[in-house]
Amino acid sequence: MPDKRLILEVDGLHVTYASRGRTVHALQDASLFVAEGEVVGLAGESGSGKSTLARAVLGLLPQGITRIINGRIVIAGDDVTHYSPRQWEGVRGNPVAIVFQDPLSFLNPVMRVGDQIGESVRRHDPAARTTARSMELLELVKLQPSVLRRYPHELSGGMRQRAMLAIALGCKPRLLIADEPTTALDATTQTEILALLRELRATLDMSLLVISHDLGLLRWNCDRVYVMYAGHTLEWGPTGDVLARSAHPYTRGLVDASRLRRLPDDHFATIGGDVPDLHERYRCCPFFSRCTQVMDVCRQQIPPARGNRDGHGARCWLLEDGRE
Amino acid sequence: MNPPVLELSRLSKTFRPRDAMPLRAVDDVSLHIERGECVALVGESGSGKSTLARLALRLIAPDSGTVRLQGRSLMQFSPQALRAARLMMQPIFQDPAASFNPRRTVRAILSQVLVQAGATSVGDEQLSALLARVELRPARDYLNRYPHELSGGQRQRLAIARAIAPQPAVIIADEPLSGADVSIRAQILNLLVDLQRDFGVAYLLITHDMLVARAFSHRVAVMYRGRIIEEGSTGEVLAAPRHPYTQNLIAAVQSLDPPFAHDVPAPVDNRSGNPLQRGYAGSGPGASHLTLDR
Amino acid sequence: MTRNPGDPNTEGNGIRRISRYPAGLASASFILLLAGVAIIGPVLYPGDPLAISEHTLLRPGGAYWLGTDDLGRDVLAELVYGVRVSLFVGFVAAFAATIAGTAVGAIAGYFGGWFDTVVMRIAEFFQVMPTFILAVVIVALAGPGLTRVIAVIALLSWPQTARVARGEVLRVSRLDFVDGARCLGIPEWRILFGEVLPNAIGPVIALGTLVVGYAILLEASLSFLGLSSPDTVSWGRLLSVGQRFLFSAWWLSAFPGLAIFLTVLAFNLLGDTLSEMLNPRRSGN
């Protein structure tokens, strides 16, 4: 790992947006990094801030409403945190591209798929032979050449997802962010798309950041994973370690709830309480109100980050020396 | 022998839209649910499971086949008799946002149900009791709110409250957990477990998620393109699926199985059991501690 | 403002909401002002608008603030009385059109069938007709009279309302909670009026406001052409009188014209604002 270069580095990002006269802290302390050739997962439920983070990394946060209060985003060595829209145009697509959850709203309904892929190709390489390249891309994503002439609504869900991938790949990104890539798909199609993503990563020497609430998906596909809650990064590390030997009570609860683990009284293991209130600015652990192992200090101070040499770490007072 | 609470016999429904091919949504489907049982109907989008739910609820009329509720066939009921029988069979819909009249408060919504179920007047104490059943406490925090002011999990609980209020014999839940966060999902399932224990209500649980079916149902029926391709007790079907489509669905579930080692509570102390060992102060989630080329 | 659950007009603290739309607020204030003038204007500014005097064609200013016409009638008095006619015709016609259109459109949208087809064909017929010419023809044949004018305007406006109502009812009746009501054994008619219609009515009300503006304009046009009753003081009639003196006595055309313009503009802006406020896609977001 020390020999690899970083494509993406997010450090202590704090993003707010205005909603109905109040401030919502979508991200309060989000940190992660993705090195070359890695597949990194970002896990979290609604309100965790994972989608905000994805958009922040591409400069897609709505201008007048959101503010980056703190922290930084570094893409391929450049600090892009306060880039202007103009400057962002040079970042999007290459080196960072994104595919979203819902291909239908992403694809232009009145343009043929081939034209949309071509547009992407031309934008990043005006001298390219568009049709040839488009066909190459289609082949990469395992679509028939005839798809070039089709309109998005004529394709199935899985095909649209692949088309969206082809458009993103047309930019030759070094990092591809997949925001909930399979949520809108059937189980069978999900497996196919994930297999495709893995293959692409290998053939194209591209890094992947997979954002999902589905822990099973992340487990099978990611080298490392981050767990987010209420805009904070709570736990991070190699996927197996984080999911099987979780350090943070939230992660543990999340894994148990995902598996629908049955407790002795026939109930399912769950995390009590409700989704976090993002109007709050937390100067302590954001999970304290729902944690079964909460201590006094958890309500009062932000827990420090602790980790081991494998890169597995978490922010939790339980990990602090001498605490019970 | 008690008749099944709900019996669907050879239901078929073909849609004939004006400018498209006829679509055989449900093709000769039979399914029965015994008292206090939970039957999961598993299928992906397009399998016809939602249409089957609507046929069972008599929201649409089948082309052929019958629906029997507690032994009596609903097909020959007069509209008035049907309206009375309906209370025995309540729905929970997939989309909590569309499940409620946006212009009615929680109080109005639940009062309406209770009045339809025969109450002459509905007091706040009754409503509080109902809300307490679905763990929406304290009731006064909820009664005056509108559905859109509630969180997703709260709305789903409200939907359950509305469904059990008339004390139905069977609840037909169409994807009640899709779109819910994982922790909310487990909470909702716990609620359904409790209600079954307390009221003996039967469930027809429609889902695309085999994991939910495995966790919660006694029997499972797999639906594909309008037909039931496999059916049996949950344990049997999952252990020895016969149809390749079923096998596919099950494989997706296994992605979450052990080696997650959480059946044994993970030790928390800082000694040998701590997965992180002794603190290594610089290892934050960001990359600042790594010596890398930037 | 007391909150009535279920009443869209008192929900969500209406005053605070409408203040987010300055154009709407301005229009609403203007219309309230007009209504005030209509009700108490003649008391505050007495004087028979039809009274002929020898002070003909006086410029604005002095004793007659807005001048007089060729028969010495006070323009301001005529304007003040004209408000009543315009608002009366506007509201009554719009109200009739809205009620009729909503009823027909809702039933067509909810129950479908042959009724829906028939209603839609009729609505289309009126859609393609040049409504103004039709209005002129009908009034010319039926004879003048305020009630006739109102009836004609309502007749020409209801199809539009019906279409909007039908569309909204179709959209709402597909939502799950309607099925939920059915599963409680509530009869279809009660579902239509109790569950569906209150949620469908927003855009219809917004359209109704626009119809008021349209009705006022249509009435003004008809009376401009002399098709309204001759003893009614109407802004349109003032315009038709002023037409002869367009370049010599500009005030005879300018003030009535301005009055019509501002009033119709106000109703259009209010209609736009209501349309945004009551847009069901925004409810609760």
C-alpha cells in the first residue's frame, strides 16, 4: 500500500445545506481515501451522508444551498475543495466519474444511447474515433452493438445500468464511483452488474468506490470499507475485519440487523431508536442515543480515532485505554 | 378442521392494455394461508406478486378463480357484504408515502379506521393504545401530525397500526420493508412478530428479498412470471430448492451468511479481545498517517 | 388562523406561506382592495355614474379626478361602479365553471367508462372552438343581459376545469391510500368526495383564479362590442365610449384600460402563485 498513489482523499469534510430556514449538517466529519487499483466500499443507512459525499467529491452539490464548512477533498493530488464550477469540469469524468442508482433519470430519454456514449467519449478526447470507441465500450459492458441505436426506454433495467457504465467509462476515469449501483435492479441482474464491475476494475486498472447500504454487496466486492453514520466516519478498514470483527457498536448492530440475526427471544437483532437528526451539530459521538454500550463520556466528547496496523480503526470511546 | 384463513384458488388475470400485448400477470395461482401462519410470496418485479395481492384483496376482479376468506367465497358477495368482509383482510402497501391521505392527520386516519370497524366514537385513549401497540409513543407527539411529517420508519409503523386496528384475520403486506433502512427493517419485523404472537393474525408477506422470507415465514411460495414455481415450508424450500430460479434467489441471500462471527458477542475490552489491539494514535480514516505519494 | 385538518387553505400557516411569493401577495392585496372598492366604494364616493352633466370631456384633475366623458359622466364614478360588475361577473362565472367542471371531471376521471369518453369529447370540442367568436355569436343571438353573459362565459370555461380536475383525480386515485380506503369498506362515492377530491382540488382552484381573470376580460370585450346590457356600468363599455376619442380624450380609454389590465394581471399572478403553492408535488417537501 505505501507504494500506491492516492486518487481520492477526503479529510474531515463538513458540509451543510439550508432547508426551510434551518441548517442541516449532511456531513460533519467524513474522511476516506482511495488508492490506485483499490475497490473501496462506503456503507451507511439513510442520513449517513454517503450520497452527499459522493456528490461533494464530484462538485455536484447545489451551489447556493450547500456550503463546505471544513475539511478538504484532494483528487489526484489537487485540492478541489473550493473549486469553481469551471474547474470542476476538468475533474468530472476524468479522473473521477460516477454512475448513479437510477439510470432512467440519468440517461437522456430523447437521445440514442450511442449518441450519449459518443458525447462522453468526445468530451474527453476530441480526436477519438467515436463510433469505434463507442462499440468498444459497449463490448466492455457486455452490450450488443445494436444498443447504440436504441433509446433508454427501450432497454431493460440492467441494460440501462450497463449503458450508464459505458458513458462513465467513455471518460477513461481513474476512479469510478458507483452510488447504489444495484438497488434498482433484480437480484439476478445485481449479481451480473457486480461481476461486471469487478471485471472492469481488473481490465481497466481503475479504482472503484462503491456506495451501498447493502453490506453483503460490499463484503463480496470491496477490499476496504468505511462505515458512516450521521455524516461521520465511524469505522474503517479491511472489509472482512470491519464486518466480521467490528469495533464499533453501530457496525456490529448494522451487520446483525442486515443478517436478521435471531435473538433468543425470537426477535431480530436491531438498533433501537430512529434515524439521526441532522440538524444537530455533534460535539460528541453521534451514535450515543442509540448505543447499547453508551458511557457518560460518549455524550460529552468526540471520540478519538484508534486503529491497528492493518488499517482497521474506529472512533469509539470503548476502544480507549482504561475505559470500561 | 378450520378452513384456511385465506384461500386463493386458481386465480388468473390477464391485462389487455389498449396499445400493447395482453399481459398474463397471474396464471392459475393457488395459495392458502392457515390461521396464525406467515406465508412469504417471493418474486421479483414483473412476477405478478403485486397483482396477486390485489386479487386477494378483491381490489381487482380475476378472470377466473376464487378467493375464500375464512371459508366463505368472496366472489358471490354483494357489494355490501363484501364491504363488511373486507375488514378481515387488511393491506400494508409498499410505498409509505402514498399509503396515507396527505391531508389527514394521524388522528383522523386512525379514527376513520376504527369508525369503519364499528366504533361509534373514538377517543384519544383508544388511539394512544393503538399507537402504543406499534411503539409510537408518546401518542400526543403523533396524533396531530401529518404523515409526511413522520420518518419512514414511523410511517411504516402507522401503516401497521392502521392494518391491525380492525383486528383482521390476515394482513397482506406488499413489500413492507423495501426501501427501509436495515435497522428499521429489523424493528418492523419485530413488530410483526409481536403482533402475530398477540393477535394470532396471519400474514401474506410479499417480498423480493429471500432473506426476509427466510427469517420470518413458515412457508414460502416463489412466483415467476405469473406462476408459482415452487412452494413449501421455508426450511425445505431453502434447503433443497428444485427450481433454478429459486436457487438463484437463495444464492443472493447467502452473501450475508457467516463467517460473520457475531453470534458470539464481540468482546469489548482493550486486552486481547480488542480487535484493534492497543491504540495506534495516528490511524484515522483519512490517509494522513500513510506515507504515500500524493 | 385556526387550523382545520383537511382544509388545504388553513394548513401550514397560510399567511407565512403566501408571503414567500411576493407577486402573489401583491396580487391578493390588490384584489382585496378592489373588493373593498366594490363594496363600499359607492358609499365613499357617491354620485350616479350615469348622471349626465354639462362638464363634458374635462381633463383629469380638479373636481373630476379622472375627468369626464362626452356626456359629462364622471369617469372615476364609472370606474368605481364598474368594479362591481367586473368582479361579479368574474367570480360568478368562474365559480359556476369550476363547480360544474370539477363535478364532471371528477366523475369522469374516477369512474371512467362511457361518461369519461363523452365528457372528453365535449371538452375537446370546446378546446378547438374559437371561444371568443362563439361568445359573440351566442350573446348576439340570445340577447344582452348580465346573466346571459355569465352563462356564456361559464359554458365556455368549464371544459378546461373539467380536464384539470379529471387529470388530478386520475393521478390521486392511483395512490395506495385510495385502495386502503376501499379495503375498509368505504363506498366509492365517499372515497371520491372524501379522499380523492380534497387532494385533487389544488390545481383546480388555481385554474379557477385564472378563469376569473379570463371572465373579466371576456366580459369587457363583449361590452366593448356593445353586447352587454346598455344600462350596466362596465369597464368594457367605457372603453367603447373612449374609442371614439382615443387621441383627443385619452383619459376615457386609458383609465378603464388600465383598470382591466391590472385586474386581470392580478388574477393571473394569483393563479400562478396558487398553482405553485398548491402543487401536490410540493406538499410536505
